[in-house]
Amino acid sequence: MAQAKEKTTKKKFTAAQKKEILADFKLGWVSRHMSLIGRKEVLTGKAKFGIFGDGKEIPQIALAKQFQDGDFRSGYYRDQTIMLAIDHVTPQQLFAQLYAHADVEADPSSAGRQMNSHFASRLIDEEGNWVDQTKTKNTSSDISPTAGQMARLLGLAQASKVYRNEKALKGKEWKKFSNKGNEIAFGTIGDASTSEGIFWEAINAGGVLQIPMVVSVWDDGFGISVAKKYQTTKESISEVLSGFQRTEDKDGYEILTVKAWDYEALIDTYEKAAKIAREEHVPVLVHVQEVTQPQGHSTSGSHERYKDEERLKFEEEYCCLDRFRKWILDNKIATKKKLDELEQEAQDEVNEAKTAAWKAFMDPIKEEKAKVIELINKLKEESGVEKLGEYAKNLKNYPTAIRKDILSAARKSLVATAGKKSSARDELTEWVSKSREENAERYNSHLYSETPKSPLNVEEVKPEYEDKPKRVDGRMVIRENFDKLFEKHPNVLVFGEDSGKLGDVNKGLEGMQDKYGEIRVSDAGIREATILGQGIGMSIRGLRPIAEIQYLDYLLYCFQGISDDLATIRYRTKGGQAAPLIIRTRGHRLEGIWHSGSPMGMIINGARGVHLCVPRNLTEAAGFYNTLMQGDDPAIIVEPLNGYRLKENMPSNIGEFTTPLGKPEVVNEGTDITVVSYGSTFNIVESLIPQLEEVGISVELIDVRTLLPFDLDHVIGKSLRKTNRLLVVDEDVPGGASAYIMQKVLEEQDGYFNLDSEPKCLAAHDHRPAYASDGDYFSKPNAEDIFESIYGIMREADPENYPAIY
Ligand SMILES: Cc1ncc(C[n+]2csc(CCOP(=O)(O)OP(=O)(O)O)c2C)c(N)n1
Ligand SMILES: [Mg+2]
């Protein structure tokens, strides 16, 4: 443990400086009391869990002084003091989130959906329009996975660089996102979380990109109970990162270190950090050392269990607020009495905020409770069912009953009186149904866009063709379409491995960098997780990034961010933020274990909140880009890897036609069996149609086109009414996307009631696909497999007409 040196030099301060110092002192104590009282609220059962920022107050006050309108934060759950200092939250809102007050007004960060200290600005209005970000201090929405904020931080910072340097973005419409690229993205992270791979990936990428981010590491020596010696080589993140320090002739980082209890040094350090980042667009790392954690990690445990006596003593001696007090007294800025008064005022304010937040949280619930007790008692009278009295009494005697308790009592009362006729019962039934609706809005809404800009509202425009259309390689269709997109939307930019100079590995972007420049069409390092992060961050700042993941099999490297961050952003802010990022990738069959994957089930199950487009050819793919560009949701487009060199007709309305989301296409009408597929397997099924017709099987072939959303108008269910037979074909593992399709059709589309034969799925094998053509043939559904599956279903229904093959 480093020994802290005490500063004793006395200085003269102006009246204004003194005022600011005392305001900082009080703010520090408002934040500290928030932590102390907040913890008690959890321990007395009023809230479920609490995590606070005690010990980090003074560094955060210093950081906040540099936080200007237009700047962004990408941080984690220790940052309550920054948020208070930039007037982003009030103490009452902090308590509201602690209580899980499910109301945007009470908890603007998450409407009660997130644990406390997970912050977010409301960046979009109900119509889906971005607010003017240059007029506010902004924070991207926090997530709990440690270091998850680092990837997004890159994009938030990179946006400043794009706005400063891209000629296409000098127009008026972009002024609400940036003032000449002067915005800093402030990142914060705990010392232990720097052990995560994504931290290192993001740090390296930030150095390469040279973007205005200021990363603060709050080094309190622990990650829950695990001390630094198990986390960080040499137990010092600034020391091990020192090779990143920029030099006269080489770009890199500015790395600064400072002690968490040294008010003056902190102010100087952050002033310096911000100036470098803002003016020079150079990333800065501030290693804030000797940070304390007076109450331990969270309300889940006590730190005495893992901190030794020496550490506990250090934490007491180096509490940043105590040190700040001592410094104020030493410098005769205020008297002890004045400081005591300020502390008391801070405590009173926090207590008042607590009381107000609790009342605002409980009042509407109490009303609902009273209403339900009244209805249950009335129902007891009318039905004569005695046990209802008990339900009403139990509810009444439960002072902190919340909505689940109320609804539970109401529903149990309906079960106990099932079949009875009573007006009170009708009223209670109606109440339950209304309550369910309200709670669905509270807890289940805003997974996808609910604004007029939702991509689901984009009208379908079919591709048009000249009489004799040009036959071209599929990659030409997508390339011409990208050209139009860049031309039409100055905020579109694409980046990924080999996307720039080469124009992607399949040349779908050939020539685009020459035409649109290196800012809009760029190469990225091999680092999928942060390519994604660049995309998320930039899409939050009004750009329309297309993040390219070279092969679908490598999506796993960024799947954590897709699932935790991208897929949840709208949901976790209850519609307050959106990241309309398009992830471009290519997949399904090509060659071998890592270039033939089709893990659609994994994506579907891990990324609800992101649209999943699975086009069968490049024209369909191009249409998805055109649709999504008009919408405000994120999506993954899986281009078919084996389609780039197959011939397609070049549409004449390139850049204009759209492929709709959630609307399958009946590509071949038939009467005997419905075959549902997508992507590359779709093309195999289609190629079998003549062969199937030869044996007298009429196939209705449907391309689902998107797996998320899935067949919104129940096209497949309608087809089953005609054919009464179903085969789902894909190349995911068994039980993957094919099982998902089956569940949707059987449960949501009444498929069960329209089947005359056992419905079947034909998927790939459980293992990854083996290399080479035989490997493919024996790993994935092949033409014979598909033919025989269809034939088998027909034979089962009509053995005479379809004799045994084997
Ligand atoms: C990926 C992931 N693993 C584990 C956790 C559980 N967890 C929450 S906080 C934390 C420790 C973080 O320590 P540090 O980064 O030093 O931040 P501090 O809490 O000390 O400020 C852990 C392990 C998590 N949230 N995310
Ligand atoms: Mg820590």
C-alpha cells in the first residue's frame, strides 16, 4: 500500500474559489449520505439490493468539473457522484431507482428496470427523434457486466472524431450531435475490471484510433473480495500500461496518475486530461489510486470478511472526504463549525429525498392495494367463500406489499371463486386484466422500437427489373446498393476487418473507400468485440454505423456485447435510448468448422431486442439494409456466404427497394406440403422443386426472411391450412432455429390444429461442419436429405403413391 504524502502548503483562495470548494464539500457529503442511507434502506428491507459510490466522491467531483454539454459518459455503478455533480440525477431519483420505482418520471435512467446506480440519459423522445445532445451532459446506459462499458466508450469517442473531420457531416442537421467534434467520452472502470479482455482490446483500439476518451480507473484495490495482486500484473494498471504512453514521435495515450484523496491534484489532473482529449483527440488514462470503499462492495456482504486490519485502517485514514475536510481546515477555507453544518445539511437533504422517493413509490401502490382489498371483501360477501377474508387480511397487514402481492391476492381470490356469478367478481376480473396490461407496459415494453420510426413500419418496395436485366455476381448487387446508401445518407459508415482498402473479403465494398474516404469506409483491427462497441457508441450519437464481422462464426467474440448491451439498450432505458446499429456478417455454408456456422438459435435466444435478417441472396440482403436504414432499431444481417458469386439479376431501383421485416415470402406456391427455410438451405430446397414435381409433390416453399421478428402475419399458419403438412429446414444444430420456428408455428399460429402429418425439422448435425465437400455433405442437410425428408412425410400419408425408397 503506497504511503500517502500529506500536503501542508497553505494557499490563498478567492471568495469564489472558497464557495466552489465548500459546494464540493457539501456535494461529497450528499453523495456519501446517499450511500450510507441507501445501504440502510436495503438492510431494512425497503429495497432489494444496493451498490454505491462511497470512497470515490472527490475524484468524481474533479472529473465532473470537466464534463461539458455534449460530452458523454460510459461508466459503471460507482459513479453516483459524477451524476449528481453534473445535475444528471437528484438524490430523490437515486432512491427511486433503489426502490425500483417503475416510472420514467421517478427514475429517468431505467424506469425501475435496472439495479440502482445504473445511469442513462433520455436521448430520444417518444416519436423516436434524437434530442439535441449538445445542450446536455449525456450518459450512455450502464450495464452490469464488468468492463462491458469499454467497447461502447470507443464509439462514443470516435463519433467526435468523425464529426470533426468528415466533410459530409458539416450540415445543419448534424449540429445536434456535435460541436465540431469537441466532445469527450468519459469512461470509468474499477481496478479489478481491468482484468477483463475487453478492457485491453478497447485500450489498444483507443490508442490506434486516437479518439477523445478519458478513461478513469477507480483503484480501490479490490474486485469484491479479490485483491489487486490476483488481478493486475505488478498491481498497477498505469505501470503495466506504460508502453501505451505517447512519445514525441509516436501516438499513444497520455497516462496520468493521481491519489483519490488529493483534491487539488485531482482538479489539476482532470483539467489536463480533458484539455488533451478535447483539443488534440488523444486518449487519456487516469489511474486514480488509493481509493477507498468504506462500506465494502455492495449490500450483499461486509468487507471486514476479506480486508485485513491494515487495509481497513488505511481506508479509514485515507477517506477522501475526511482528507478534504482536513485540507479545507489546514488552508483556513472554512471553520470546523461551517463544515459540520454543511455535513448536516447534506444529511438532511438526503433524508428528505429518501422520504419523498418512498412516498412517491408507495402512494400509487397503496391505492391499488386499498382497491383490491375492498373488492376481495366485497367478493367474499357476495360469494360466501370464507378464505377470501384471509387473503384480504394478509394483504392489509403487509405494510410493504408491492404490486406482485396485490395481484397475487386478487388472482388467488378469482381461483377460489371460479364459476361463481357476482358483480364484485366481474369487477375484480376487470381489475386484474387492467393491472396486467399496465404491468406489461411497465415491465415488458420497449424491447424493440415502438416509435413511428420502427423498421416494421417501412413499406415494402419490391425490386424492379428492366426487360433484360443484367446478370451479375451477387456481390455486385450489394456493392451497388452500398454505393447508393453512402450517397443518400452522409451519416452511414462501415468498418471492419478488410472492409476498407480491400472492400471486404468478398468485394461487396469494392471501390467504396476510394469514393467515400477513409472515415466512412475503414479497416479495423481483428477485434470483433470493439468493432461492435464502435458501432454501438457511434449509433448513439446520431451516426448510422455498419459494423462488419467478417464471418458469422466470429460473432461469438462480440456476442457478449450484442446480448448484454445492444439487445437491451432500448429495454433497459424503457425507450430512452436506442442504438440503431447494423451488424453486417456472412454465414451459413462455405468451408470447414469456422467458416460454415449457422448458429441462429444462439442468436435468437441471446439477442432478443436485435432484428435478425437471414436473406437467401444478396438482393434480399440489400433490401434489408435499405429497410433498416429508414428505421431506428439494431439488426444483424447474415449475408449468405455462398451467394456472392452466384448470378442474380441487377435491380433497376437499386438503393430504393426494401425487404420487409417479419414478412415471409411464399416463393413457390404448392398444395401438398409447406416447407419453411431461410438463408442457404432455402436455395437447396428451391433447387429440388422440379425433382419433387416429377414425383408428384407440390411444395409450398416459404422463405421466412427474418427470424426476429418472425412471421408477423402468420403466413406459414395460413399455408398450413392448405397443405396440412410442415417441414422446417435449416443448417443450425437440431433444436436450434428450426425448433424456434416450429414453436412459433405450432403455438402462435394454431399450426397444431391444421396438421394431418407429424411436423418435422431437418437441421444439421450436432457437431460443427467438417471440412471439404464431403465434410459438408455429411454435416449439413444436403439435397438428398431434404428430398427424402419431404418424400418421407408424403409417404407416411400416402404409402401407395410414394413407395419406400429404402
Ligand atoms: C462479467 C462479470 N463478472 C462478474 C461480475 C460480478 N461483479 C460485479 S462487480 C465485481 C467486481 C468489480 O470490481 P472493480 O472493477 O474493482 O470495481 P469496484 O466494485 O471495486 O468499484 C464483480 C466481480 C459482473 N458484474 N460481471
Ligand atoms: Mg475495485
